[in-house]
Amino acid sequence: MIHARGLTKTFGDVEAVRGIDLDVSAGEIVGLLGPNGAGKTTTMRMLTTLLRPTSGTAAVAGCDLLADPADVRRHIGYVAQGGMIGPFSPVGEELELQARLYGMRRTEAGERVTRLLAELDLSGVERRIAASLSGGQKRRLDIAMGLLHRPDLLFLDEPTTGLDPQSRADLWERVRRRREQDGLTVFLTTHYLEEADALCDRVLIVDHGRIVASGTPRELKSAYGAATLDDVFLSVTGREPREGAAA
Amino acid sequence: MTTLTGPTTAHTLAALIGYHLRGTLKNRFAIVFGAVQPFLYLVLFGPLFDRSGVGSWAVLVPGLLVQLGLMSAGMVGFTIVFDQRFGVLERLRVTPASRVALLLGRVFKDGLVLLVQAVVIIAAGFFLGLRAPLPGVLLGLLLMVVLSVGMASLSYAAALTIKQELFAPVMSTVAIPLMLLSGALLPMSLAPAWLDVVSRLTPFRYAVEALRALFAGAYASPDVLWGVLVTSAFVVIAVAMGTRIFQRENS
């Protein structure tokens, strides 16, 4: 579903990403784990066509990232870290626009929105504005936005930052269910190690723009003789995972 | 996948214009406010102009329409700053919608809003004594909307390029001299030679003179031809620049 080779991104003199290779198979949930500034978000923004890599190649959802970004966009969903909905416009209008930009007719869009909102326990929010929703509801709404067009691959950038533990566990459960029901592939970034441990089939630890360790949470723990992913992280990067983390 | 072929550009544009229009209609204050300045000129400056011997209402009103197009469309970039901050812009940019559609959805909406504002100004002008042939007024409106679409494109390009806190000062610093040099308030036929030359280097002078000719019923005059040519070139260049900025964020 994702095959990237030698991805780099340089901003001026800063090498944010210094050569990342990664492969994600269909139906996998893979987490990119690392401290703030490690290059997680930059990597994700490259894979979602929002940033053009300085060098390297990638195939995302079967399409060439550089040659055919429009085709990549048709097949992926993306949920940004800071949310994606203006605070004051009715949620239903935002969802309808989104559906129509993927080619749905108005009636089809309406049906799809109603069904997806019901599946995410958000029925009846269409006329409300985003500012009136709770943190957990808003996050589920962002996810609904990313899933509207039934993408094969969903990108989640720090999906549970700022959520309480209950909402966070609820979100993990919903993501897992999507994978089981629809075969959705999920690629996410996080700096919560327990999130990576609980949700991901496979974890890639990224530091200073490179992948420094990868494997299933269990493999990583046994390879480093560690009890938790926190300890793995500490021995791989020499740093506490939340060091310098803003959120 | 719901659609394998992807939406047509017309479908995408219709969805985007509708969406942006609904957003603008929620803020009716902004629509009224955008037309306040030319309206004040019309009511408080127009009567003086009419008696000054420089020209009649049919000379002033076309100028005020270009002023509206320049100043009001010049400020529309403000709205994209909010879309950018709340992630709406990024969300749109991950959809298959073409980059030019993302820009045109906004600027066509702005053109429609400007059209409504312009009709109000013209109606008020008629009330005060403006007399102009209907075909001339309609063609003038069309030219003004085209000009506004170009100006709005540049405004979004500027808003996405320069620092947010500099946007308003930069835009007014650019738009006010362009407006004065266009001869929108007083015809450039009154200008000393150097000012006349400088004025000819700015695109909006040609739009003002074409609009005045159209309001005077001189449809086949060189002024109209030049205005149409310069304004067409302006809108093509401005939309191309705007689209580039929408794309460049991708690089």
C-alpha cells in the first residue's frame, strides 16, 4: 500500500527527513513513532502529496506519488493533527463539500454522510457547528471526513493528541474496527508509546529524520530487552519519548 | 472507491462556489462593508463631482466600480488565512480537486459578491442622477467582474505568500496608489504629463476608461478595446499566478 525509497526533505539548511524507506502492506496499521521534530509529520505530508520530497520515490495506494499526485489523492484519506474543519460552519456543509469533491452527487453525498455519522455515533450533528462539539466528537468528525470517500489508505497525524484516555481508547477501537470490516490500511504518527503499543501492528521509530528501529511492538520489546516501548525508545534514541513534546 | 473516473471540473467548481458562497452569506456584514467605501464616495463626493464641471455621474460611477473591484477584491485574501489556520485549506488540497478549481471556486464566488455590490452602487447612482444605456451598464459590469476575479486571485496569492500580519498593510499600500493612478476618482485627462505616463503603466486605468466609454454608449471606441485587452491579460496572468501559489505549497 505504501512503498517509499530514500525519501528526503530539506527546508533551507534543515534536513527534516534524511532518507526514509518504508513499506506498508494492505490491511496493516503502522505507526511512525518519534519525538517532536523527528520528521514524522514531514514524512506524512510527503506521502499525502502535501509536500514534494526533495529526493526519493514512493508509490502510495498503487499510484506514483511524484508523477500522479491526483490519483494518490483519490485513494487516500488524511486526518491532520490540528483538525480540518472551520469552527463556525455547519458540519453537514463541510461534509457535503468534501463528498462532492470526490465526485459524489448531492443525494449520494447526503446518504453517505448520514450513514458514516451514524457509524461514528455522530448522528444529528449536521446542523451544529464544529466549535460546539466536544474534543472526542470533533476528532471522530475529522475521521469521518477522512473516510467519506471510502479510501483504501487512511493517514492519521497524531490522532489522539489532546483527547482524554477514554476518548483515546474509543478512537483506537474504531480504527481497528474499520480495518477488520473494510480492510482499511492505516498509517499514523504518534508520540504516545501506549498508542503505538495498543493500536499498531508494526512500529517505525524515527529520530533525526531517519528510521532507527522497526518491528512489531513485541519484537521491539524483546530485541531491546525492554518491558515497555518507552524503554525501547529510550535505548534507541537515548531520549525520553515526551522530551520536547509540545502536546 | 466510490468513483473511479473522478469528478468533472464543472462538478467540482459548482460544489466549491456553492460552499464558499454559503460561507460568505453567513457574514452579510462583510458583504455590506465591502461596498461601503465606494458608496460613501458616491453619496458624499458624487454631488461635488457632478457640479465640478469635470464630468457627470456617468464618469464617476464607472470609476467607483473599479475602485470597488480593486479594494474589495483586494482584501478577500483575509478569508483564506482562516481556512489555512483551521486546516480547511489543507483538507481541500488532499482531495482530487484540481488546484485551479480550488482557486476559481473562491474567485468566482468573489466575482458574484462584487457583482451584487456593483449593482447596488449603480442603482444608487441612478437614484442620484446617473443616466447610462443598459447594454453599456451590463457590459461594464461584466468587465468589472473580470477585473475583480483577477484582483481576488492576486489577493489570495498574496495572503498565502506574505506574513499574515503584513497582508492588510501591504494590500492597501499597493491597492490605493493603483486606484488613484487608475483615474477612478478624477479622470486622468486632468493629470500633468508625468502622472499621465505613470498612470498608463498601470492596468486599471484602461479598465476605468473602458467602463466610462461603455457607460457613454461608445461601444466601438478604442478605449473599450484597450480596456478589454488589458483586463483580459490581467485576469489570465493573475489566475495563473494564483494557481501557481496553490500548487507551490505542494512543492
